[in-house]
Amino acid sequence: MADVAERAGVSTSTVSRTLRGLSTVSPEVRARVEKAARELNFAVSRQAASLVTGRTGTVAVMVPTLNSWFMGSALSSLAPLLRAAGMQLNVYEIPDLAERTAFFEHLPARRNADALLVFSFDLTDEETARLDDLGMPVIYVSQHVDGRPSVYVDDVAGALHGTRHLLNLGHRRIAFVQTVGASGFSFSSNERLLGYQQALTEAGVPLDDDLVVSTLVGSKRAAAESLGTLLSLREPPTAIFAEQDEVAVALIWNLRKTQIPVPERVSVLGFDDQPLADWFDLSTVAQSPSDMGRQAGELALKLIEDSAADHKGHIVLPTHVIPRETTAPVAHPVVRERDAEDHG
Amino acid sequence: MADVAERAGVSTSTVSRTLRGLSTVSPEVRARVEKAARELNFAVSRQAASLVTGRTGTVAVMVPTLNSWFMGSALSSLAPLLRAAGMQLNVYEIPDLAERTAFFEHLPARRNADALLVFSFDLTDEETARLDDLGMPVIYVSQHVDGRPSVYVDDVAGALHGTRHLLNLGHRRIAFVQTVGASGFSFSSNERLLGYQQALTEAGVPLDDDLVVSTLVGSKRAAAESLGTLLSLREPPTAIFAEQDEVAVALIWNLRKTQIPVPERVSVLGFDDQPLADWFDLSTVAQSPSDMGRQAGELALKLIEDSAADHKGHIVLPTHVIPRETTAPVAHPVVRERDAEDHG
DNA sequence: CACGCGCGTGAAAGCGCTGTCATGAATACC
DNA sequence: GGTATTCATGACAGCGCTTTCACGCGCGTG
């Protein structure tokens, strides 16, 4: 910076003021300084600046993985927003328990960021408490923590609407396929299950535990097993609601393999609306991680700007049912009508 | 740090030495300092440290998007590697030309990182030159730049082997579908085309410009148009080699829609081997972005460690043909045999 | 017993910025 | 026309750390 100052024939104070866009610099001087800075290829060291301002100009995000549609979309909308605000984006990928423990032990983000966005972790109370005295705003994304700023999708409503869609098509035997996935990654399982159950109850359809199965995400084989369980029930489902598109697609893949037509014989509904869903013409419940990323980013910037704001409200995002080609009216209306009479 | 020093009854120098693990600290003092640091929940400020050491403990990556299988995989393998080395990961997402210009104008990474990984950009000479005097190791990933450390996949060989696979199945009319995508994002188009041409030439099959078409990535409609072009040729292809899995899948989607059986009537071969390929049972040429990320990360750490190393060699990664269900022997061997006689 | 040497430690000088305060010039006011 | 006021600018302290250098102690050596 001294070099720039010398070249422009001013003091470092003036250079600093110019480069930070303060208004108390005369236009000619500003021009001179900017020219010098450009010529010398100068960029302010955030490190040095942060030392005195106490602000790092960095937002840290803690994510379970970078390799997923969900995180990709969320970060992809978050990043430009931060850049526009002159902030850097620091990523902590915490894929397993060991890393997680290490993270909470050392809190490497401490003093190295102005805010932390925690994505999709089911944190323990201890962990949350640890983040509380991190000395910076912490925003919980894709999860809700009482009394802390959170941004998340309304999974209950999403599953409720999805299930209603199937009910409206005449289905009564509706299975729900839960996901067991990477540890520590919260898939909001319970909330989605809850919405499913709520819709059934509301429609007067009794809950049947046999219709709720779990499967491993990303495994065709595991999907085949779950499918087998459902298809070998005394009264198999006419529709399957999978908690995640990937699982829905795995089910469809197996159904096709077995020559069971979708949706003629079995309707399949997903949840997420990731690109894969479109490729498979999968009916699904859409959520928007990019909206989530954006909202979370905006909230972070707001809290950094004005830490007194102390926003503790939750931002809840909507879902939308997207009917495509894998859901259709139930195949045997006659049987259904008798059911209806039973309940009437 | 002063607090820790006071509590432990030593000078800040000693605290600094202890916390950095220097050996010139007596065991008793070390224990005292560590205890004090733990009690005060103290963590060294990287900012302040970097001010004097000149090292930021940060690696910057410049990526065109975060929302893609390729980037997700690459970063997902890069991140833990950096964390293990005590480095932070700083992400610059440059999705469009405006951001790109801004990035090269201000070079925000300057002095805020110890190394820069540039992913998948087709940089101009000017831009490369600009990065040259960034004052830190710059590693080019998924692209090669002469005289600069680069890590990339051997696209020519990949396309060569992919095309050979189709040739070996008896195909002679093999189309190649190029990708026109997000601007600034390099898909190595030319290299893959080159490999394709090389294989044909090597097999004595004349190049036919009609068999090379371009399409927009991620658009079913665009794929339909390209497909239409190929299917309305006087002598349509019996196999299609798409430069990217996503395009291959879009082609298959359209072929199925039109009741043209894959691979019985037309073989389709992709390139990338992203998860989508597996879902569609797509035969493809596999590359490993996670290997790429790892190699690039290791190279970055090496260059940071020992800037004298001045590694300018290129790391070239292999590809593998993965035959699945969308490539099969050509349908009309009779015609082919006559062809073969023609060339004999 | 004197001397030199290594070892553990502390004092102090910055690293590159920002922010306060002082300064002087230009403008405004009575 | 003299004083008050604004305004642009510069000098300088200090943010929290690392790193040199100097110091003093205890040891081995001649």
C-alpha cells in the first residue's frame, strides 16, 4: 500500500480511504490512486485490514458434502450474493464424524469469519451451545434450532401435499420410503413422514406400519429390497412416496426392470425435484435449495451488518407438487369404491 | 494471546512458540501454556499470524459453478485434503462474464491465499498472464496451459477409446454430438472431437461433417433437434457418441419417446460417468474429477510448501470406457460386411 | 575455576492495514 | 475582513501475532 501511496503522491491513509470507497476523497486524488493501484496490481490484504477492523470479510459455511445437488444449488446461489457484498466464502466440508468432532473441538472458524452458515446437520445441544459462543452470528440452514436464526423448507407441508396428490388420484395403499443415509446428514426424515401420516389421517386412511420402509440412498440394490418388501405384502401399495428423488428413481429403475409399469400399476412420487427427476419424468415435491441459499445468505449479511438485529425468527420455505409422468389415477377403481363404501 | 501469557505466567513469545509446536519450549512451560489456552478457549488468529508470516493458510479455488457433478466431486475430494493440511478453502464462483471480468480486474485472491486452483476455464493469454503475477502458485485444473502446472484428463485418449469401442462393435456411421454450454466453461470439446476423428481415421472410416452436430447442454428440446438432424440424414448413424453424459441421456430420452430402441437400433455412448449415467444404464467414458481434485490439491500443497519446486509438469489423468446397456453390436451386419469389402 | 556453549525465555520490532486526531486550505458567514 | 466551519489530507498509534536478538542460566571442558 505504501508503494501505491508513493506512486500516487499521497499518504497511505488516503489510499486506504480511496480503496474502501469512502467519500471524503477528492475526485482527482481518487483517480490518481486508483490508477496507481491498478498499475501496481495492488489488492488490499484482508488479513491486515481485519486485524484492525475486527471483521474478516468472510462468511464460513459448514456443509456435510459438496457433492450433492442440494448443496451445489444452495452454495451456487449463496456465492454470488456474498461476492456482491464483497465477502469471501470459506467452506468447511465435514463429511464424517471424525471431522465433525475435530471441527467442534477447534472451531477453526473462530475469528476467521464474520458469520457461519451451518447446513443440514442434526446438531446436538452441546454442539449448538459450542457454536453459540463462537462470537459471530450462526445461521442454521435446512434445519431448525429453537431460538436461533434458521432457514428451512416446510417438509411437513411438502409431504402432506404430496400424499394428498396421491390420495386425490384415488390411491389408498400408499407406501412411504424413508432414507437412511450418510451419518450426520439430516434428511428431515421424520418431518416428511409426519406430513405423510397427517395426510392419511386427514383422509381417514388408517396408518399401516408395513407401508413404511427404509432404504439406503444411492443403492439400486437396497431399493430393490425395499421394493420387494412392499410388493410381497398381502395388500401391496398402489403408490409409493419416496422421501427423496434419488430413491424414487431407484424404485422406478427396479420396477421397470421387473416389467411393472409405472405409473399404470404403481405410482411413484419423489421429493426434491432435482434434475434427475426431470430426466425420469418423475412426479415429485419440489423444494428450492437455491432459494434457501439466497435467503440464508441475505440473513447472514443482515446479521453481520447489524448484530444488534439479533434475528431469531425462522424463515420457512414452501414446496410445490410437480406432477409429471409417474403418478396416475389408481388402476382398480372398483376395489377402491368398495373401500370407500367401507369407510362411508 | 496476552491473556494466555499472563495466565500461564510467561511471555507472549513463549505462548506463540508453544501453540505452534516449536520444540524449544520446556515441557512444564508447555503444559502450563496449553492449559491456560484451553481454559480461555483461545485460538490463534490466522489473520494476525498471516500478517507477519506472509502465509494465509488458505487455498483459493476459482470455479465456474458449484452446482455440477464435476465441481462437486472435485471439491469434495479437495476439501478434506486441505483441511488435513490445516488449510482453509476459499471459493470464488465465477458464473458469468461480468464476474469473470471483475475477478481478473481486482484479483481478490491476491494476498488472501497461498495458492489458487483455476478450474475448467478456457483462459485467454491475457488472463493467464494476469494470474502469473499473482505472486502465488496457480494450478490449472481440467485444462492445460503451457509452462504452468496443470492437472487434467486425457480427453483425446478418452474419445479415442470410446470411438474405438463403437468401431469394435461394428459401427461405421458414428455421430459425434458436441456441447455448446455456459460461456467460459470449457468442455474440452475440441479434444474430444479430435479423439473421435483420430479413431475413425485410424480405422479407415472417412470423416463425415454431417455426423458432427452441436447441441445445448441440459435441453431436451435442443437434443431433439440434433437428433432430428442425424436421423434425417440420407445414411443415419447407427451409433452416437455424445461429448457429455447429460447430452447422451437427453438423446436417449428423445429416442425412447420416439420408440427408437436403444441400443438395438442406435447405440449411445456418453462421456463423464456421472451418476446420471448409471441411472440410465448408459455406456460411457469415465473420468474421475475426484482424482483430479485430489491431485490438484496435493500439487498445490507441494508448491506452497516449497515454492522453489516450481513444478511445471502436467499431470494427465486416464479415462476408462464403461460399457453398460446403451451400446451394442451394429444391427445390420450384412451392410457392414459389404462396407468392409469396399475398404478391403 | 574460568570459559564457552547451548538452551529456554523475554523484550521489542515490525507485518499492512485502519481510524483517530491534527493540520491547513478553502469556503461560508456575519 | 476576520472568524467559524467544512473539507481533504497526513501523521501516527496500534490491531495480534511472529521472529529476531539478547540475556542468563547450567553444563561440559581444559
